[in-house]
Amino acid sequence: MVSYLIAGVIVLTVVVVLMQVAGRAGKKKSNPKANAAKLIRDASRKLKQNPHDAAALTTLADYYYGERNFEKAAPLYDSLIDLVKLHHSPNEFQVALRQGICAIKLDKIQEAFKGLSDAYKLNPNDYEVNYNLGMACYKSNMFDKAVPCLRKAVMARPDTSEPYGPLGACLYKTGKFSESIKFLKKFLDEHPGDKETLFNLADAMYQSGHGDKAMKVFLHLRPDPKYGPQSCLIAGSMHFNNKLYDKAIQDFEIGLKHADIPIEVQTELLYKMAASWFALNKMSNGLDALKKIQALVPNYKDVPQLVARYTELNQNTNLQVYLSAGTSDFVALCRKIVSSFYPNSFVKVIDISVTPENSEILCNVSSSKWEDTEVFRFYRSTGVTGELYVRDFHARIRDTKADRGVCFTAGHFSEEGKKYIEGRPIDLYEKEKLVKILKKLP
């Protein structure tokens, strides 16, 4: 009987203790929303009585900051920053830092410098200060000033990838391409989908002489709506420089398929595409690209002159050969010109020489009434052929003991060159006369 009584007392004691514990727990349990509402209500009431109540401002600002409600936190920190500075408050650093961060989050970059500059003076080695001040400079295009801040942020937290991207971007934008690569790569290790960083990395590698690696990234970026057109332009230019004209045209075509291309990129894509078509001797395709440029920007670069030139070339196959064909086809055309020059005479070619500047044919011309040794020289330049070249040709006539010389150019001879031939056995044929001759050839 006693044992039952003792057991009952023990059970009753346990129940009472458990009820007391539950009661205390129930008293401690609170409603966060109700607490937040009370906090806001109390702080707001104090601010109505005194808009410069630093404690109430701090309470509200810190609450909204913790909730990431930067729109409400920002004006509170704007009010606080001068108050805490005036009274040398112990939370002066935090207020200045958070004022700057709120301004950055709201894209009010110039306002951010006020707090961040104060915070930097108070703690120049703090990670948050250097990262956010660096970001403010970066977003203001002050890349040189951003670099030292972002470097200090990297040193403060080397295992955090956050500052690596903007630091790499700033180095890239200031022309320090080689140095930017490691930071851009580090950022991409944790943010592989960041297309801006990927484009910066590709261009930095390209500018640093790592063309093969850069090409892979540019080709990967070609479909991207934002960075695709520029990537196509660079990839196509690289292919063009390597004389891979078909691949270059493919790059340019992909770039032009994008919507909302910046006009400066669009015109350059068309300009490089035209050059690629012309390199493949497909004049009509190149002209189509040039005419599209004229519809966008009528006087872009030398487009009007190119249109005039290639329209003429497109109508004269022999002129195309004269200006842009390979050496063997060019020399064959020059021989046709020489043969047609004296239709009623017999022309025997004695020697043919080719230099980077010109092609030259030494020949013997004979008819029933006369016989001469003559030198024909052909310049492919479409610019001005000066007196120096004419003098050189005259010296060649003397060296070969030729009776006469005929010099052609696809451009024009200078006035000095024309005066030099007076009284000398030289005839000059400029573009207009050359074109007439070429039109008569088969």
C-alpha cells in the first residue's frame, strides 16, 4: 500500500514539473510578426515626437535592413549618417556602411559614395567596405579606382568568389588583359553561366595572344542574345585574318540573325562580310552587304567608294582579274593586253618579271613597216602612281635598251609623273584608258 502511495506521488510530481516547464515554454514563445509590428509602431511613435531620435532611427533602419527592404532602410540611414558622425556614435561605421550598401542596391551609385567613403576612413581593410566601394566605382566606370578596392576585398576573403568577377572586369576594361584572365576564370568556376564574364575572358585571351582558346569561347557565345553579335564579329574577324573566308561569312551571318543588334555592331558585321565576299571574288554578294550598310549609315567608312568600285568590277570581269586575281591570272591578262595593243603586228614576248609592286613584259613588236623592242609595265594600285615609279620605269627602259615603254595603272599618275615623260619614249595609261582596253578583250 505504501509503495503504491509513493509511486503515485512520484507520478504526480513529474506531471506538475512537466506542466510548469510547458507553461514557461508557452510564456517564452512569441509571435515574430506581432513583435515586429510593435517594434515598428514604437519606433514610429518616437520619430513623430522627435524625427532626429537616433535610437528610433537605428531600430527601424536595422530592422528594414535585416529584412532586405532597402527602399525603406535607405532614407533612415541617410538621416542617421550625419547624426552618428556628429555624436561620434559607436555604430558610426555600421551606419555608414549600410547607407552605402542600400544606395548600391537601389542603383543610386553616387549617393553610395557618401557612406562608403566614411566607412573606408573608419576601417580601410574591411571586406564589405572594399567590395562595395569597388562595386560603386565599377558601376560608375571608374575602373582604375575600383581595382585597388577589389584587390583588398580579395585579400580579405580569398575564398569568396564575389569580388573576382568585377576585379577581372576592371582589369580587362583598363587594358590589363593578361592579368584579368585569372580573376575572370576564378569567378567563372562558381558562376559558369555569367555570360558577361565569359565574354570578357574570351576577349582578354584574344587580346593576350591566346587566339585558339578565345575562339572556342566566342563560338560558344554566338547564340547568346546579348553577347552573340559581338562574339560573331570577333570570331569572324579572326577567321578573316586567317583567310578562312567561308567560316568568317558563317560567323557574320549568325551575328546578323540576332534581334536588336547595336547599329555599330550591325554595320561592322556587314562591312566585314562584304570584305569576305570580295576576297572570294563574289562581287554581287559583297555589293548586297555594302548596300545594306548604306541603308543604315549612308557614309559609313569608305562604303560609297567601295560600292562604286565593286559595281564597276562586277560589270567588267577583266577588271576584276586585273585588280584582284592571283599572279598567274594577272600575268595572263597582261599578255592579252600586250598582244591586243598592236593588232596588226607580231608580238614576241622576250621576258616576264613580277614584283610585289608590278608586272612587266619585255617584248619585240614587228610589222611590215617597223620593228621595236618595248617594255610594258602594269601597276595594280588604284591610288596615285607617283613620279618616282615613272622614273624607275624609264631607267628600266634604258637598261633593256628598249625603244619605247608603256605603263598602265588602275589608278592615276601624279602630275609630276606626267610632266616627267615629256620628251621621253614613255606612254602612260591611267584607269579610264585601261578599262576601255579591258572591255574589248575576250
